[in-house]
Amino acid sequence: MDLSVVIVNYNTCDLLRNCLSSLYASKGDLSFEAIVVDNDSSDGSVRMLQQEFPQVQSIRSPRNLGFGSANNLGLQVAKGSFLLLLNPDTVLPPTALQGMLGFMLLHSEAGVVGPKLVLADGSLDLACRRSFPTLEVALYRLLGLSKRYPHSPRFNRYNLGYLDPDLVSEVDSVVGACMLIRKEALENAGLFDERFYMYAEDIDLCYRIKVDHGWKVYYNPQVVVTHFKSQATTKRWIPMTIQFYRAMWLFHQKHYARHTFFLLNWATAVGLAGLCAMALLINALRPASKRKVGI
């Protein structure tokens, strides 16, 4: 088996149908399996899978496990030499699988590769290539310096906005919405850290693969995937906003806190709690159609 595609679904039946349709329209000389882990959906997703995609291996969780834990269920049964994590709110072009696998085969040092993700309006999904969120990187973003100096490698490192979006680049992290992982790299680093319910678990995995085990992480814009972003999470914006800022603190605790002066760790915790409260307040004042996770 060349490739295992793992999709975590939660109440996105129609998007899942479109995603799987695009997956099975893929071209190229490769063999793949699709594994859908359903996080206790109530919208008929499981029934749709059984009726329309009987070839898909379906795993049904009795509760919503979150992103990382649910992906782990699929990864544990995956048979492919390469593992593609794919959100149900994505649509693949016909040559995406061939293009992503081809890149991996040409770059034996690559542990992870992600495509160029574009939103429904054709604009770049900024999260598809990122640096690790150090305190310095996050501070420049919060102070607005990344927007003020968009071409600065120092100030605009959060989403690597200074890089040409159409050039292959080595990066720190790509997003779990569409992330191809070499199985050997995953075996080195281990599965997702299940303390992350939602958000930052993909950054954490890339950190372990890159920093702890020496693999490279690439952004490959030669493959372009459409991402209908936040279709499930914005419906639950209050718990998801809390999880977003909680994940940032977990990441800091896990990778940076032991090397950081204790007062700065304290300030980081207070700052993240304040940002979470501000995000909840701002979203409460927004019209329902404008609400999002975070500020």
C-alpha cells in the first residue's frame, strides 16, 4: 500500500462527500486506502459513508475525541508507507496524490510535506506554512509588526508571509488539514500528543519530527488544494476559542517553558488567558456569520 488517507469527520456530511469524491477521482499509478474516523456525528455522516463509499474503512468513535486523538485511531490501523492527514473540508485536484507522493520520493530527507492551501475565494490559507510559535514570533504578530512589515523575515515569521507562496520552501510546520507524513518519520516521533484536543497538535508533531528527529518539513506549492476552512469549528466558537488558547499554552509548556525565565512563563500564561477572554468578548459582539476561532 503506497498511501493511507486518514480523515477525521465531525458533522460535515456534505463536505466529507465532496472530499471523498475528489479523493477517488485522483489520477496516478498508486494504491491508497481511505480511513474515516467519525467523532460521533449526528448529521448522517456514517450512513452516507456506508451507502456511498463502502470501500472506505470507517471507524466510529462513541464521543468527540478531538483532532489528534481521532487521527491516532486512524493512523494506528493505516497500512501505507506514506500517511496523508486530510480534513473533510478540503477538495483535491486529480493529480494531488501523485504530486505529493512524487515530491516525497524525490526528497528522502522529507518527513512531512504540505501543499499550497487556498480558501474558497482563491486566497492563500496562511496557516498552510508556519514557523514554530516562539514568544518572539508570537509577540511580533500580536503587536501588528507582521502586517506593518510583511516582507520582513524577522517580523513576519508567524505565517512566513515574507516567502513567495509559489516557491517550494523548507518550513517549520504545515497544517494538519492536508499533511503528508513519511511513516518512518511518524514512527520516530510517535503519534499525536492527545493532550491537544484541537489546535497546535500538528505544530507539535512537526516540531518532534523536525527538531527531535532531524527530518525536514516542506511546503510544496506545486500541489494546490482548496480548503473550505472552519466549517465545523466556527459552529462551536466558544469551546473552540478556549481550546485554541489552551493549545498555545500547552505547546509553550511542552517545548519552551523549561528554558524560559519563570516570570516570562507567568506573563505568557496571563497573556494567553487575556487574549482568550478578549477573543470571546469580541466574537460575542460580532454577528453570528462573522464569528471565528480567536480574535
